[in-house]
Amino acid sequence: MASLVACHLQLPTKLMDVKTELQRLIILEPGGQCFFSHCTSCIANNKFGTVVLQLPVEGGYEGGHLNVEYKRKKTVFENHVSSDKNSYISAFYNCCEKFMDPITKGHKLILVFDLIWTNAKTAIPNNFPVFLTALKVIKQVLKPWLHQNGANLEMLLDPYPSTREIQEKSSEGNTSVHLYSNWILKEKILFFILKENYEEKSLAFEVLRGQDKVLVEILVNCDFLDVHLAKANHIIPKIKNEEPLYVECCESENQGIGEGHLGSIEISTLIDFNDVPRNLSFELAWDKHFVGLIQSNPVKEVYSENREVKVELGKRNLHHGVLVIWPKHLSVPIYCRFGLHSLLIRMGHMNSSAKWEARQSVRSDLRQLVSFCRAEPQRAWTTSDLGRGELTLRLLRFCTSLQAFEEGFQLLKILGSDFDSENFEGIQNDQVAQAIADFVSQITGKPLFNFKF
């Protein structure tokens, strides 16, 4: 029934997992109380609609029309025709008002189901049809952006290209290293300037309000996106042979900062949807990554509180904060490149979960992380702010706890490679040696003696 209703309501089934739950059985008879309900201000338990299944009864019935109204537009379901033989399904959103006319003859038998959005990330908005339309539009608008460089992205997600494949692609100028490069990944990162002002220390998803909250509710329910809040600085460029600029907050087209002077934003801390800070840092060009109305001047919006702002070489804190999005399938590569330590912490928390889905997610992340280490070993082991041997130790423990044998073998192969004579990884300490022994022991089923140097 859920799939039939989803098709009838034209729900985006790739974004929404929908199920029906039986709420009650109702028998209506002449002179009985009418079934009546109206929209409420709070919709609990991810319920966004109602399904009414009318079953055939002997002799049928007359009257009992179901009336549904939304924004003064009324629809009447006249399901009394052949009600002794036919079944009818009616579905509508919870923001609709609905009532049923009295039965004049016979009996009417209906089953009432709740429509549940099982994978909703936020509370169901009151005006669900408007929200749903926005969700569909955003999915359609972002589709070309998601599929840019499609062939390269497929290669990026291939976890195990062979050494020969890497060498061949390198000779063609299309190596896996390039696929993890800054410009490929940054090309997929966009940011919005929040409309409201928030205290820097208390910036979190739960405190968002107004238009910011509406935008977040839509974006986080696009399951193909990863959405973060961020504290950011505006990097103001130096303008040669000109006096310092002034941003006048008015409507004149000749005032304000031109596109060539927008500069960039520097992000040093991201906040995920669980309001956990993530230590990722990167810089984004304002004119390439900013999302907003074309006719608006983003810098003018940011500094609208000050009548006059002197623009000179330096940094300014964006007190509004920013909202950062990127395709979810690139989350692990982006974390690998810009915040490897945070990725390891996140994987550790998820791996300690008793939920099977969480551990499977860690297994998938581990596969991509090992692929990154093979593609860029020097970057992984020398620029991740981890102590010598710490990355190796954590990866080996993940392989052991998840029984990820293939990933473990790939990791051991990387450890033996001389990717840089000064940064040869190898076995750095006793803990790494013991982790290797534990991994091999798990594979062979035979305990090994503790390694000691």
C-alpha cells in the first residue's frame, strides 16, 4: 500500500522511505457520529499524512462523502458508488482539513492508516506540500552539479585499483592522486551565508531560526547531501593601485565590492548535523562556491549591519556563520583530504555502536580511507597531524574489529612500500607490531606471540 500511495502522491521515493501504520478501524452507520479531523500545529512521530482504505460491505451505503480541504481548495471523494463490491483508497497530507458527511443508508467500513516518513532527519513541517515541492526542486537543480566529472568520480570510488592501473593512469595524467586533489573535491563544496546572527560559541543546528531553519530542514532531508554549519573568516584581497574600498550598504549598483574583489572564505571548524565539531579546514573562493540570489551582493549582505566597512588586506569574522554542503558520496574523500583526524574519530564512535548499520558504514568508510592511503601515502602519513604510527595503528584495529581482511592486506602492502625514503612508514612501534600480529592471528585462527623490539 505504501508504494501505491507514494506513486499517487508523487513522493520522491529515492529520498523518502515511506510506510503505513494502521491507526484504527471505523464502522459508520446512519445517525452515527461523523469521522472528523483537522490539521494540527504539531505532527509527531514523522507522520505526514493519512490513508483511508474503504472496504466493500454487503448492500453498500449512501452518503458519507469524504471532504478534504487545503488552502480553501476542496475535494470531495464520493466513494459510495459500488461500495458493495469495490474498495477505495484515499490519501492526503496532515496539513489538510478533512471531514466526512453523515451516512444516510447502509454501513461504511474504513481502515485508517498513518503515513510515516521513516528516514526523515527533521520534524515534519506543518506546510508539508510546500516543503515537498522545495525538496523536489532542489534535487532537480543539484542534479547536474552532482554528476559533473562522473567518470572521474566513479574511479575515485573504486576502492582497489591495482598498482599497474595507478601507474597507467598516472602516465595518462589521470591518476587516483588527481582524483583526490584539492580542486576536484573543492569543486563539489558550496556554501550559504546564514541570514540570522548567532553567537560564535553557540552556533549549532538546534538554535537555527527563521529562513536558516527552513533551508536546513530541506537540505538535510536530501540524503545525497552532507550538510554542515561552519565558523568562517572572510579573506579580503589586496587591491593594487587603489585606495582602500568602502562598502556602502545601499541599493546603488555602482557601490559595493565587485566580483573580482570578493576574495574567499576560510573555514577552520565544521559542525555536523549532530552538533559535533569537526576539525576540517579549507579555503573557498567566494565567486565560485557561494550560493545565493544572483542579484544580491553577498558581501553587502554579510556587512549590512555596518553602514560603512573599510576593506583592506586581512580577515573578518563572518558572525552570521555559513552552511556548507557537498555530495554525500564524497564525504570520506573530503575528510581524508581536509580533516583525516576527524574522520578517524567519527569512525571510532560509529564502530563502537552495537548497530549493524553503523558498523557497515564504518566498513565502507574504511574501504575508501585505505584507497586514499594507497593513492596518496605521503600525504596520509605525514600531513595528518597524527603521531608516528598512530594512523597505521588505528587502521589496523579497524580492520581487526570489522574483520576487514581485504582492507587489512591492502594496508600491509602499503606499509611495505617506499613512498618516500624519508617517510617510510613500516612498523613504527610495539603497538603497531602487536596490531599486525592480532590481525594475522584473526585471519589464521592461530594466536601469535606478542612482538617486542
